[in-house]
Amino acid sequence: MMSFSKTAHGWLVAVGGATLIGIKQTCELVETLEWPVIATWTITAAALLLFIGNAAITANRTE
């Protein structure tokens, strides 16, 4: 069980870092295209909803 816990923690750290990189890249894209700042948060929120929706659909899938 400890091995699983360490593996899960490692994946959470990796996902957290990837999320921060994604937000940083979104901010840079919005700056480059000279969009309003709200676009950063709109794109980030849309991505979050897609990820949560995908997780919910995958969790409810029965095979």
C-alpha cells in the first residue's frame, strides 16, 4: 500500500507542475495575442471543466 501511495503522490506532483506550466503558457499566449486578461481565466476554466467531465465519464464507464 505504501508503494501505491508514493506513486499516487508522485503523479499528483507531476500533474500540479504540468497545470502550472499550462496556465503560464496560456498567460503568455493571451499577452502575445493582446487579448483581455479575462481570456486567460476563461481558457483555464474551460480546460478544467473538460478535464473534470472526462474524469467523470471515465469513472462512470462500465465495461
